[in-house]
Amino acid sequence: MSLLDDPMMKEIVDEFCDEAADLFTQLEDILDEIEDHPDKFSVGLEQFGQIIDRVMGAAKSIGVDEVAKFCELGKIIGYKSSQVTDKKLQEIAVAVMFDTVDLLIKMNEKTRTGSDSSLKNLSTKTFPTRLHWLSEKFKDIDRASCSFDEKQSTDLSKEEDPQQSIDDLLNDLGL
Amino acid sequence: MGLKTSMKIIVINDMGTMRKIIEKMLKTMGFTNITQADDGATALPMIKEATELGVPYEFIVSDWNMPGMSGLDLLKTLRADDQYKDLPFLMVTAEAEQGNVVIAVKAGVSNFIVKPFSAATLQEKIQKIFKA
């Protein structure tokens, strides 16, 4: 049973939605900053990935699976984008990140009201197309998670990266 | 080190949702003395002050990815101090960071748990830590 079905958990779910809404605002601020200051692209998107990771962990824990999976997708794109140097690709990545946050905000509101928050009902047609295109461009980038110790982290990710691929997540989300 | 329900526990997580979930799980297991902190930087002085007052924390449940001071930095800071080298420390990680758990083990973590987790899994981890 999802925790959302447990009346005792309503307070926790409401708090999650409030916290997530605040964090989504921070994500939008980061993207605005990147747009205004492209030199902050890499650092900004690294922050983006760390923040969305926090929402993902909590969403998974309370059983808001679609939000969690979509956060995971945003996290991978955020971390992978942070390693991109091509300016055009950076601009597209930021645009996709804006769309991602916009959809997450909508999903969060649906979660709060107990409505159907599935992506199929919220997403536009162009969004999955952009995601798939971006996924193709990212295929050669290894790191898709937080960097704590660059050398060790990179070595480990090459050996045993448990991260689901973007394509797997898109499939899970029905996109 | 034995397991007693009155042991002093600190739950460290920047997400209030996660703190509440973990505290709820711990209370379900019978633990009664639980404090919360929202990141490592907030928790560290609380841990030190409790030790100075003679009522030290006996178990830490900390998230890894937090702003301010991460769980890993908190762990390293505590392990660098002889007073805390054996303080049980459970690290909470997101699925995608499992590879980095090796780093935490090297830093002296007692055990780790991957989000999302059930109360049963948390209990199992706690039992493993306190049986060791």
C-alpha cells in the first residue's frame, strides 16, 4: 500500500508537497541564473542535480513514484548536462530543465490534491521528443550522480554504475 | 554495544518529510529519545554539546546529500575525533549513490540504507549495527 493511501500520512504528504514546491522554486532560480550567466552553467546544473535528488529521495519514500522517477530523470539530465561544453547543447539542456521543473510543479500540485499526476496527462508532445534527443546526445557521458570525490567517484561509476539509463526511465514513465 | 529503546538518536536530513518518516519508523520500533537536525552543520554542534553535557548521542541516522555539510563530511569530521570514532552512524543514500557507499565505508560508516526503505529494513540495519 502506498503511504499516500494511509490517512495517518496525510500530514507528511502535505509537508512533502510544501518542501518540494520550495525546492522547485530554487530549481527555477538556478535555471534563471544560468540563462543570465552562461558561465555558471556547469556549477548551476550540478546544484540542480543535488536539489532534485533530495526531492527524489523523499518522493520515493512516501510512494509518489511518478514524481520520484521524473526527478530521477531530471537528476540524470542535470548531472550529465553539467559536463556538456557545447553552447547550443547547453541551451537546449536548460530549456528541457525548465520544462522538467514546470511538469514537476504540476505533478506536485496533483499529488497535493490527490489527482492523477501521471506524466501522460500533463506532458506536451514536444517534451518527450526533446528528452529522447537529449538522451542520445548524452550517451557518451558517464557520470550521472553526485560528485564527492572526483577520482574515486569516477572510478566507481565506471565499474558499477547502478544508475538507470535515461531511456529506461522514459519507458517507465510511458514517454 | 547493546540496543536499548531509550538510546539517544539524532536524525539528520535536510528534507523535513524524510526526518518525519524516519522518526515515525524509529518510534514504531519503540525508540523514544529522538532529535532532528536539518544538516551536518547544524548537527555537529548539537552532537558536541550533548557530549560535553554528559548526555551524548548514541546513534546517528544521517542523509548523505545535504547542503551545508553533507553526511559524508559529518562522518569524516566525527571519525577524526577519538570521542566519536565508535559512534554508530547509519548513512541514508539515494539509489543512484550506491557506488559511493564504498567511500563512506572507507570513512568509517557503520552501515548504510538506500531510499526508499521500510521500517523493517531500518530495524534490520540497526540490529546489525548494534550486534557488531
